[in-house]
Amino acid sequence: MTLIDEPTTAPIGGPSLPQVRRLVTELPGPRSAEILARKSEAVAAGVAHSMPVVTVAAGGGVLLDADGNSLIDLGSGIAVTSVGNAHPKVAEAVAAQAAQFTHTCFMVSPYESYVDVAEALNRLTPGDFAKKTALFNSGAEAVENAIKIARKHTGRQAVVAFDHGYHGRTNLTMALTAKSMPYKSGFGPFAPEVYRVPASYPYRDGLTGPEAAALAITLIEKQIGADNLAAVIIEPIQGEGGFIVPADGFLEDVVAWCRDNGVVFIADEVQTGFARTGAMFASEHFGIEPDLITTAKGIAGGLPLAGVTGRADIMDAAHAGGLGGTYGGNPIACAAALASIDVYENEGLVERATEIGALLTSRLREIQQEDARIGDIRGHGAMIAAEFVDPATGAPDAALTSAVAKAAIAQGVIVLTCGTFGNVIRFLPPLAIGDELLGEGLDVIAAALKAL
């Protein structure tokens, strides 16, 4: 880490930002503290924040705050800035589009970039069959529309989600989401005809993939009935629930059952999509071809955009005017998405995610060898998690997890926690981060764990 006495002057964003961890004040510094005090007065209390800093620039693997502190970014804005913050291609595309026009509403006066994004998603998503796409603003909005489409296509109403799943903060997606606090508590009643069954959690359930699938399918058949079920929705690797990777065979068996029973299988790839897991989409790791895929987060380099992509006959089930939204597929966001997709495909980011995953997993396993409080390390690519437990009982240790994260943040490393039990630290670094910076961030976390 570099230490200097004075804050830096006007920041430079993007890759030109110096790729160093540098603390010039305690966190928060005076300028950040001032702005955060204003935030507490002006912004609703329900809009919380985990970092005690105010961002003024970001790029590569670092974030610069209002006091000149440079922090290592291991969160990517929750897997959004995977191509790197303010990537030159994205910034240039956004500026060029903003100078042309900022909005017409695609439902009123269409534009080519929306079609370009739809064609790219149809090409990139798993499945060698005719596909179509509709664009929206957020992951939750994409999930809601995927459910709408599935219900219209099947003429059925029931939807199955899974334990530990997270799908959003709107009314329907809260119903789909498993965890109560902070996402659901006090916000009901929720949308009806949503049912939950156990997912595969190898570290905790001890089941093989086929065993876990058989359990879920039995509950679906006995408690809901296939003839009533429109869709099954799951994250191929569960995100907020703890980066849970299902056992081999689980997703494959669930997909096969859906095919046999005319149920739409929806893969929520909002967090796992776009090179994050070392494949363009996490479904590829399991050899599955979802009927519908929802995307957002990494799609547009930080701009709000989301999509539902899937089998053309299913996507065409909705009547004209049944899908859309004023801002859905905004032209500036579409320009950013096309630039981001170009970066993913032509700058080796799928391969880079695999390299990052190997570095993360290797270093975390070294730490685990010396500290049994890390019960499990799991994930794919640049989506890796460490689950913290009581080594004597295996019980989740949320207090330790929170303490490690806070200690790392105080030393200038941005980390995110997750997990149904609050005992998981998730690593989602930008795919633009360098090995040295990544290693330094892990050293800080290792030191924090040892000190605790």
C-alpha cells in the first residue's frame, strides 16, 4: 500500500487511474464524512451503504474517494463493472450516443442499437434454437417479465423458486427471493402463486445433484402439481444466497423434468452473466439450455439495462404491447452494452475471469489450510466465495464474517458479504484488475482474519 500525506487533486477515471491502494485518511475522510452526513439528511434511511466513502472516480481495479483514498475494488458494484469502470470503449460509446439522441422510447420510435443488442443476446446465450429478446431496466424487471412471458405461454400461474435464491426487490421478485432481512421484512403481502423448494447446497445438505433434484421435484409434484406450474426459476450459481454452486446433475435433472412437463425453465443470470464465471453465461458450466435467461448487471458497463432472452415461440407468447416500458432498452444503455460485449468478446475477459478465479481459489485455500474458520471455498471464475463457520460445529459465523469485511474495508479493500446466514464473503473483482492488486487485496483480508 502507498501512503501519502495530501489528497490527490482532480481525479482521472478509467484505466488511467493509478492502480494502487493508498490511504491518506482514516475512512471516512472528512470530505466523505461531510457528504455522507448530507446523505443521511436527504436520502431515505432504507437506502443503506456498506462503504464509508464517497466515490469520485474508478477504473481498473481501484476506486478513488472524495478524500483521495484509493481502494482496491473486489466488488465491481455487485458484479456490474466487470469490464472495468469507465472502460474507454464504453465511455466513448456513451458520449457518442448522448450527442445523437438520449431517448425516443423504443415502443414509439425504434432505433437500431436496441435491435443490435437483441441480436447479440440471441447469439451469445446458450441454446442452438431460434431466440428473441426484450430489453428492460433492471434485473428485477427482467425477472418479472420472464414470469409474465412464462405464464402467458403456458396458461398456468404457479412459479417455483428455490431456497437461498435472490431475484430482486419489487413485489413479485421479493416473493421469489428467499431471505427476509433486509429484502422482504415488513413489505408484504407478496405476489401469490409463488412456491419455494430446496436447492442443492453441497456444503450443507450432503446430497448428490440427482438426490437434491429428486427432493425438489417430489415437493413440486406433491405440493403444486406440474399441470399448475408455469415456470421454475433459479440462479445457476446462487448469488446473494452465498455463491452456492449446485452439485453436478442437479440443474440438469430439473431442466429435464421441466421439459417433460411443459414447464418453462428460467435461468436468472443477472449476477452470473457476461464472462463473470469464466464462461459467457454460468449455464454453460452445467451444460443446460434454459428456455429463458434474464440478464442485467454486467451487460452495459455500469448503465441500467436488462434483458429477457429465450426460445422465440415462448418470447412471442405475449400480445403486442404486453411487454415494454418507457426507458427499456434506452439508447445510451444499448450503446454501452454493445461496447461492453465487444470488450468481453475481443479482450479475453472470459479467459481473464478463469485466471482470476484460479488466483482467488489458490490464495483462499492457502489461508484455509491455516484457519479452519473458513469452512468452504466455492464458485467459478471471478465469482468466488469463502464461507465462515465455527470450526467446532460448522455453524455459520456471521459475526466473524462482518468483522473481517469491516477490517478489510478500513484498510482500503472493498469486499461484499452475502449468504442466507450472513456468513459469506464474496469476491467479484473487475475483470480488468491486475494480479498484483488482487493479491494485495487478499493479503489484507488474510491479515484481517488472522488479527481476529
